[in-house]
Amino acid sequence: MTARLRALRLLPVIVIDDAAAAAPLAHALTEGGLPAAEVTLRTAAAAEAIRRMADASPDLLVGAGTVLTTKQADDALAAGARFIVAPGFNRAVVEHCLGRGVPVYPGVCTPTEVEAALATGVQVLKFFPAEPMGGVKFLKAIAAPYGMVEWMPTGGVTVDNVQGYLDFKKVVACGGSWMAPQDAIASGDFERIRAETARAVRGVREPAAVGG
């Protein structure tokens, strides 16, 4: 799973209010060259959207985000999610997912949280909220003592700053919503989503292996 995310370099973060938009959204992302999505469990439609996206595009790497409880994780997995992302480090959620053999990426933003996550055996962590916490400069500082950790920055990552994160060799992929913004999904503007996704994919260069 992490290898696929590393190859894609970008992970669209999705907030969807109507599951009817799920299938065309899946097609727009895939046609744009980015067959991946983190569907956040922030709306009542999220679980059904995961199900419909997985059904509509079997090649789409669809996961669940904003997972706060083990029940949410189980419901998302039952709907077809293939990985779990959490905004913070919740040991119960992490250990539950690991026990089920499911990739899980908990959010951290302090050394204490990093070490708590490492104690469970997880070494790919979501850096959240990336920009409010200090961006790439902060990430490099916090990453320095933890050479075994890889990162998935999310939170304030945009088309204008994403390359700075991707140039850091410890970054697997960046999560962002600019490719499929909530308003475009709600209005059914899937051509805009396809075009923005394709533009994002074209703009991603190979990481420059900056820092250590």
C-alpha cells in the first residue's frame, strides 16, 4: 500500500456530501491519472461513497480518513476501504487496524506522538496539520531524530507548496483537497476535477532527495 502511495506521490482528500457523486468522482480521479482517494468520514455519505467508488473503479486505491474509532474503521473497511487514515494518534484504532492486517496512517505533530506511534510498530505517519504546524521546515526538524519514519503531510498542502514537501526524501505522498474540492464535487463539476487532477499529476516531479 505504501509503495503505491509513494509511486502516486499525491493523495486526494475527499469530503463528499452525496454518495451519488461517488462513481463519477472515482472516474474523474482515475481519468486524471491519480487512482487514489482518502474519503474523510466527515459526512453521513462517506461510507456509501467509499462503497460506490470502490465498485465504480476497482483500480482506485480508496481509503477512509478522519477515522476516530474502531467501529468507524470496521465500517469503512466493510464498505471497501483499503487503508485507514486518522487525524491523530489513537492507540486503540492503530492496534485494531494492525490486528486486522490493514495499513493505517495515524496523524502526529509532536515528538511525543511520533514515539507513541513508533511503539506500535507504525513507521509511516501522517504529519498533520502540516502548514499550520510550520510546514516543511518544521517537518524536517521533527523528522531529524527519527530516521526510520516516513511522512504523509496533510493540512494546508496546496498546488503552490506541495513540491517543497515532495522534495524531502522522507515524504511518501502528500494529501490535499485542491484536486477535488468539496464545491466541485457538490456541483458535479467532474471535468474540473479531472483537469485539476491531471494538472497536479503533470506537476509532480521526482523528489530531489533534499534533507535527511
